[in-house]
Amino acid sequence: MHAPLQLFAAAYKVLSLVAIEPKSQIAGCTTIVDTSGFSYKQFRSLSFDDIKVVAVFLQQGFPLWFRKLHFVNASRFFNMFFNLLKPFLAKEVRVCRISISIL
């Protein structure tokens, strides 16, 4: 299986469990993602279709409200990925809900 698809499938399964909780459905969820392992190898394996799938998933393709997304330990390759993702995200999502940190 394509590596980004494996990651997407795993995230979908975990978030499906979170979405079952009624409190999560009402209040949304804040997610912290450690991106320290995101390297050139992962960046190179992504296609534009993969990037579009991530954007749709975050905004409208999943029945869970992402209140905040925090990406920590962001490498320059993750920043490159995020810069490719930005045009597919609504302004509200880009500006208000996502933070990227290099720790």
C-alpha cells in the first residue's frame, strides 16, 4: 500500500473512534501532531492528489470538527508540504486553526 495511504487510513481509524464520543461531536477536538519524522522521503512520496485528500478530510470530509491542529517539531520538508496544502484550505482553517512549531 502507498505510504501516505497507510498513514491516512490509520488516522481515519483513530479519529473515527474520537468522533463516536458525543462530547467530541459538540466541542470538536484539538490535535497535536509530532512531525519530527517527516523527512524528504515522506515529502517525495506525496502527490497533489494526496494533498487534496488531506485538505478535504480536514475541512469537510470527516464528521469531526478540528478546533485546533498543532504540528510540533516541524522540519523544513513538513513546512514545504504545508505550503503546498495551504491553497486548498479555507482561510479560516489556514489562519485560525493551524499552528506549526519548531521545538
